[in-house]
Amino acid sequence: MKQTTKQRALLEGRALLQKHGYNGFSFQTIADKLGIKKPSLYDHFASKDALVIAIIADYSNRFDVWVQTLQDLRPVERVRRVFDVFHAFAADRAKVCPILALSADFQDLSRTIQKDMQRFVDKWLGWLEQQLRDGQEVGDIRRDVTPDRLAVFIYSQAMGAQCQARIRKDPSLTLSSGDQMVLLIQNSSPAQVLG
């Protein structure tokens, strides 16, 4: 099925954002990449901010779909798969997730974009927290740190791993960070928890 101009603009805008950040592209850049005239982009997005808001919404929808693919995994493996997401970005021409790409310009972004970013991060953290809570309940994940604090730590580590992967030109750093994270959060003696 052929993509619409709006879909193509959204995907190109997202790719440019992930590669160059908010200030690293314009509507003209997208139009040039798509081989269309810049004014036609305004038929689909009223402004660059509207495009970025659509990119965040699309990323949030993709997150929901991704979460569904993990349902049959143990909680600790779901947490490990977080790093696979960021590896996919890093392996695709050193991209980073849209939220990280926007974070460098956070103070200069519109209040609407800032709020959408915060909502998306809260969504990630809420999901991670639930996986950690579930893992603690079955004895797979250590209980000496609360799920909310551990979720922030893991998310922060995943964001940092993307930066390191980009700087060092080594996408595998995201995966090794995930492996190390699992070692840090796993309960070393599940029998003690269950006994």
C-alpha cells in the first residue's frame, strides 16, 4: 500500500529528528527529501510543532503495539527488551529515540511539546514500574529498591546507552547495557524470596 504524503512526511520528520534533533531540520528539508514543494506540507501539518506533536503521538502508539508483543515474557525479560528498542534506533544510522532527540532543546520547545514529552516519559516509567513490580512479586527482581526508583534508573540508563552508542559509534553498547541491567536488577537468590 502506497504511503500518503502525510505518512511520508511524518516518517521523514521523525528520521530527521532522531538523527539531527529539533533544530537540525526544517519543513524545507522534509520537502526536499520527499521531492515535494514546502507549502504542500502545510496541508498536513500546520507547523513544525504540529509535526513534532504527531511524531510523539506516533511513537506513543508504536510503544503500545510493542508492549503487546511482550505479554508472554517474564517481567525481567520485558525489562531487558527495553534496550532492544534503543538498539534498533542506534543501529539505524546512529539515531536516538524521538524523546532523547528533543531533550537537548527542551527549554526552547513549546509548552505543548514539553507536556507531550513528559506524558510519554511517564507512560514509559509507569510501564517499567509495573514490570518491576510484577518481577518482584514472582521473585525474579530484587526488592531492596522500590519499583518507581528502579524504573527511573533503568530508563535513565537506556537513554544514556543511546548517547554512548552514538558517540562511540557502537550500537551494541545499548545491548550490553541491557545485559548489565538485568544482572543488577535480578534477584540473586529467588528461593529466599519465595521461601
